[in-house]
Amino acid sequence: MSTFADVQEPAAQATRVAPAVLERPRAEALVHDRVRGSALRPPDIAASRLDPIALLYLPFYRLRLAIDGFHVGLTGASVRVGGATIPIPSGGSRHDEHDVLACARREFPFPARLARLRFGAESPVASVRLDQLVDVAQFDFTGAERVQPNVARQAAEDDAVRAVRRANEPRSGALFAQYDVRVKDVDLWLHPVYFTRYRYDGDARRQPQEDCFVAVCGRTGGVVAEHHPSALRSVVARARKLLWE
């Protein structure tokens, strides 16, 4: 049975694949640690049963975008010139390029995002180099599930443009801003992801049988996406257990 329900939509086909290098036992250990090894999980998380871990080859777009533009605003400071108070303007131009990652399978919870974040952290999916990809026709998918794309290239480009615009919005209120974002290059490949679901029905649940999951990169072991019981509810549950039990 397919992990993600098949949705028929026009989309490009991935012709290259990034082979998994992370062995399954290591991936299982990483997944279990994300579920049960964090202080942010509720104390009764161990009662949750994880589904068998699945190795998926998920389609991802990597888009290179260029941004050019400028903004003008006010700093909030001012100077006095004669008897008048003149606000000090702020702003400047920006000329930059960004790599954006977007999953080409709509059901997988991975919204378009910059490959490299503001403080230098890189998405695990961005770690693959294009020269490490191999031809799909020559790759053995035995023991794994190949997931077909169902997000068209134009939709991925639109999402990527919005992600770049959000990341480059002026940090303070701008009186005027104009930015042109252009897509320069697009690649589509299959990336290995170890994925498992689990149901949580403990004290920190948002709803009965809360559906949770973990997905880790099959190359670096980094977390690609995850959903767990509320951290705040988990802390409250731990405090309650310590104080009243």
C-alpha cells in the first residue's frame, strides 16, 4: 500500500535519484530518539506504538532564484534642522540569489523553504550535490517506495517565489518596497526519507488518537519534517506527574 494516496495531477517526472547512505538500523534509532528521547515529549510517550519505518524516495524540487530590488523606510530616529525635525530615512538595495526546496508531493508536509536559513543552518535535503545523483532507470528501489510527483513545476516556482519574498521582506516597516524575483534554474530529483507514523493518546494529546510522524533524511539523518504532541502540553504533563504522582 502506498504511504501517500495517489493524486493524479500534471507534474514533471524525476529522472534522477539521490541514493540513501544511512542504514536502516541507524535511521530507526534516530526516529526513536526523536519520539522518546526528548524532554519536550510527554512522560507517557513510551506507550505509543510506532509504525514500521518506511524508506521513501520522495520527489523534491530545488530552485535557484535571483532577487533584485530596494526598499525605503524610516528608522524612528530624527535630526533637527533649524526649527524642523527631520526623520532619518533607512533602506537600501538587495541583489542576491537563493536556493529553495519544495516537495513535489503535495501530501508530504514540507512547504517551500530556503535551503539555507538565516543563521546558516542547511536543510538536510539540500546536502545532496547534483553530481551525486544517479539515473532513475539504473537505480534499484527494492525495499523502498518510489513516490511519484504530483506538484507541477509552475506551482513549485510560485511557492518558491513567495518563500524568497517572505525571507527578504524589510525587518521594519517600509514606506516603499519593490523586489523582482526570478526563477533561474530548477532541478527535480528523488530524495531518500525514512518515515514513520505513530498514534498518541496520552495526557498531552490535542485530540483522541493524535496522528504524529517523523521523517529523517536518508543521507544525513537530519530531520526533514515531524509532528509530535504539543511541547507545552508535554511540559505541563511532566510537571503534573512530578508534583502529584
